[in-house]
Amino acid sequence: RKMLSALTTKIVSSDASLSGEQIGNALFGLQKMSSDCVEVRKLLPALTDKVVASKAFLSHDHIGTALFGLQRMSSDSKVVRRLLSALTAKVVDSKSRMNGLNIRHALYGLQRMSSDCVEVRELLSALTAKVLSLNASLSGEEIGNSLYGLQGMSSDSIEVRKMLSALTDKVVASKSRLNGR
């Protein structure tokens, strides 16, 4: 916890601009940290400010790794929702085509998010556009992990239904056999 506090202080005092890779790596490093932790909730605004200030475009890899790192974060937290908004803008601005692995990582990272939050729904819309532009099918594992990430979502949300429809198209197009993995 002292490390997180020290890191937050360093990030806040830094005038460095983050590259897309640095954004992806910084958030990927959070994957075992929970937004229930006070120090994490203090770190997130500092990282969000860096994401917002960055002029960098996120590649498909950066998007996948950044969102994968949020898997223990909850959309119940205001600081998480602010980060989601910043990342949504980066996803929308990205011209990079995502692949199955990136989609899998991005959606898997949303497992503690609720579609009751507008920020989550906006991110889902941006990611749905990426799934729809995917030229390849998804493997069984990519499909399973993508669906696992949607566990906190409700099909009452049009954005969730659109994502499920896009994923369904990829399941139908998939040549892989589902084998329980």
C-alpha cells in the first residue's frame, strides 16, 4: 500500500506524457488490484489524468491490455467510471483493428462492471464497433473469455444486446470447436 501511495505521488508530480504502450502497461499492471482499496482509488485519478492528457493513439494491443488490467475494478466507483470514460474516448479515436485476443482481453477486464452505468455502456458501444470490424472469427477460448467479462451486464441494455449480437455473429462464423476451455 505504501508503494501505491508513493507511485501516486510520483505520477501526480510528473509532467511526462504517456505513450499508448505506457497507458496499456500502466493499467495492465492493476489487474490484481481492487477498486475497493483506498490506495488504488487514489491512484486511479492520477492515471486517468495521464490518459486524458495523452495525445497518443491506442493500438489494438494497448486497448486490450489496458482494459484487461481493470478486471478487479468495479463500476460502482466514481474514479473507475471516470477512467472508463477516458478509455472510451481512446477506443473511439483508435483506428487500429482489434483481433480476437484483444477483444478477449478487453471484455474479460469488464467482469466487475455493471451495464447500469452509462460509462460502461458507452465503452461497450465503442468495443462493439471494434468487434463488428473484426475480419476474423473468434476461437472458443476467446468467445468464452469475452462472455465471462460480460457477467455483470444486463440484457436489458441495448449496448449489451448489440455486443452479444456481434459476438454471436463471430460464434456462427467460427470454425473452431468449442471444447470446454
